[in-house]
Amino acid sequence: MKTFASTITKVFYGTLIHSVSIKEIEYIKQGLLFIDNQGKIARLVKNVSQDKVKSTLEGVEDDKVVRLNDDQFVIPGFIDTHIHAPQYTFCGNGHDLPLLEWLDTYTFPRESKFADRDYARKLYSKSVARSLRNGTTSACWYATIHLESCKELVNIIQEQGQRAYVGKVNMNQNSPDFLVETTESSVRDTRAFIEYVKDVNAKVDHKPLVTPIITPRFAISCTSELLTELGKLAAEYDLPIQSHLCENQNEIGFTMSLFPNSVDYTSVYADHGLLNDRTIMAHCVHMKDEELDLMKEKNAGISHCANSNFNLKSGMADVRKMLSKDIKVGLGTDVAGGYSPSILEALRASRTASMARDVDTTLLVAELFYLATVGGARVMELQDTIGNFETGKEFDAILVNTSTENSPVDVFDHDTVETKFEKYLFVGDDRNNEKIYVQGKEIRLPGSNIAPRK
């Protein structure tokens, strides 16, 4: 007879921290978090004193229990709702130009190199590993137009163990000759990519972690015909959609000159069947009220990429207004427009942007942490699967240690759980991410002795 204890693979005892709402962080001290053999949270018991641990374990073997010290805590994994895998190769470079010039000067020449699958594997391995080291357990990846290299990105993500949406980028106009598709080849290769991911997922021995996502780069790079066909593919396969929206004033003007029959930029996507509850639009810096209302009506999500918006001189998105309209918002690193693949850095830039917009409506710590976790889960329409430690959700998490070797965080006698956590958010980095878990399993990074996912 199967017992509760026989289904449990790991238990964490100590401090657990997660968002229970956009206004509230719950600090659970002396918590017991039970993870089952499906990678799900089976039980969460709060305020368990040391002398009550054994009885509360209900027969779970002691070697399955991870006992946290006073400087350790477990938080949900970060969710990066917008990141470009090939652009990690020049992360930190090129922030002297605005968006459209930056694309022509840095991005497109670098992305063209991913026509070489071997080159792609070498660089994508580093890109995904760096994302994971920074605590990103779920990511919305943009690849390039190159089918074989897109497949390689899926393989690498699968090997390293991240949860991910992966998009083969679509570009059939207003793109350099060395990085452009025909409508026919773009649709054909996108369908082939979707089928490839389905085949990969059919072979894994766990619930699949990788999902293909329809990815028109932005409206400028796609004809109306291509956008229409991509909308049909999204509907046929019931897939999420991602693109860029209202990032830069010149981009908006160019877009409207290409799509004069649409009333605004947001409507361009809606008019082509690409705006719905599984759509993730990055940036949304210069949105009219009517566009925000359309996003809310369609229940589409926004990836707020403050770091990138500063670096490329795009502006500062009004996240407070988005939240007041109950629009789904998460955080994105937007590597390499953003100089860091860390959601911690995205969180900090988001706070700075909110202060620069209006000091009286600054995003608070609870709100920022929510956007980095539950908010991102909502944007990905995975709020019933990940984002916090509710029973039944899958265990994607970071074991944080504020006193790890070479920690950028200094802990003092007066520090509490709350102050250590806040120091981690604003001072910490990947050195504090002692262990990272996805779907209940410790993830594998290159050079580690942890076996890859099958």
C-alpha cells in the first residue's frame, strides 16, 4: 500500500519565503515543505518546532530532509519573461545606440552566426547556464530564424533542466539580406520547429518542461501575410505567442506606416490573431490608454524590461498604471538590451524606473518580488503550476544562502529573516544561489556532478 511518506522525495525544513499576493510576502519560519515524486508540493506545514519535526514528517526518512541554517531560505524560482538566447554573446556591449540602430549594428550581425549549428550549441550552452545560475527557473527564450540552431537550443534547455518557452524567430521583411526569410520558409520552419519540440517532449520521462512559442520578432520584421499565418499556427497548436510592443517611438512610427489599417500598434497584433491570453508582449513603454485597455480585454501579458529600456534609451514603462488596470505583468532581462541575465537586476531596475516616474507610486518590495515570481507565472499562464509554494504546484525554487563563500551580502547580528531577504534582493547575486530546483529536481549546470534530465 502506497503511503504518504513513500511518495516524498525531499523535504525542506527552515525558512520559506513566497508571495501570497501582490501586496504580501509570507515569511514562514520553521516550515516543512514536502516535495513528491512528481516534483510537486505535496504539503506545507508552518511553525514546526524542532521537537515536532520527526512526528510531522510522518515516516519520511531523515536523509530526505534538507535542514536550512539561519542564513538560508528557500524562495520560488525567478521567471524571465523576455530573453534573447543568441544575444548573450554580446551582453554588456552596445548600449550607446537606440533600438533600431542597435539592432542593425550589433544584434543582426551576431544573430546571423547562428546559421552554424555547432556555433549555436557552444554559445547557447553558456547562455542557458548563465540564466540558470542566476536563479531563472523559467524563461521565455527568443532564438533566431535558423531552424537547426533552434532545435539545438531546445536540446540544451532540456539537458540543463530549465522550464522554458522557446521561439523560432520570424522575419521576412525590413531585415538584412543575411538574416531574412521568405513567408513560405518562415511558416514551414516554424511548423517543423513545433513538431520537433513535440517529438522531444514525447521522449522524456517527466512532464515536459519545454514549450514552443510563436515568435514574430516584431511587426516591422513581418508582413501582414506572415503575421496572419503565425496567428493560424498559434491557434492550430494552441501555443503561446511572444513579440515586442511599443518599445521605442521610432519603432512605433515605422510600424504604423507599415500597417495603416490598424488603429494602433497593439491592434496590429490583435488584427492578425496574435493577441490573446497566452500572448506575452515585451516592453510596452509608450502605450496609449486604449492599447492598455485592449491588452486587458484580451488578457495578454506584459514583460517589463526596465534594464533594457534604460540602456537603449527607450523610456520608462508605467507599470503602476498597468497594475491598476489588473494587466498581467512580469519581469524580463531582455538580454542583451539588458546588460544582465539576472532577474535580481531586472527587479532593481524596475524599482529605479518606478521611482524615476513618480516617487509617490514607487513599486514596493512585495510588488517587485511578486512580479519576479507569481507575476511572471501569470504572464506565462502558468499561475496554477509555478510561482509560489501553494500545495499542488510544481517545485521550482532557489535555495538562497546569504553567508555563502564570497557572498556580496554581509549579515550582522541585528539582521532578521526579513532584512536578510531584502539584502539578497538588492545586494545579492548568483553566488548566493546555493541550489536551484526545477520540477522538484536539482538542476544540472555544466561541470556539475548532477545527472542531466532525460
